[in-house]
Amino acid sequence: MLALLSSYPSNVVYFVPPLDIETHRIVKEEASGKRYVKLRLSTKALKTIEKNGLDAVAKKAGMDLRKE
């Protein structure tokens, strides 16, 4: 997605706006207890995790959350 930046009608620059990515610490429930996972996520990805669950989203994305 491109955006326009203009300081004057004849000075127009196309640029790619920065993504809305933040670092979140999410609790992963396991049989041995709670474990925190630190991920860089967009707001849309965070809503998807809240809806479907962390394990389902990680499996679909091909991520292995068992790494130490």
C-alpha cells in the first residue's frame, strides 16, 4: 500500500507507511503451568489470536512455540 505525502501541490512523494507492529507478551497455558511468549504482532494478528487461540494461529503460520 502506498501513501502520498505532499508539501505543495507540485511536490508529491509516494511512500510506504510503517506497519502497526508492537511487541506483546502472551500467556500460553501448558500442562506444566503458565509460560509467557514474546511476539511481534500487528493489531489484526492480536485479534485473531484472541478469537482462535495462540496454538491454532501458530500452527497455521508454521511457528514452533516450544523452542527455548
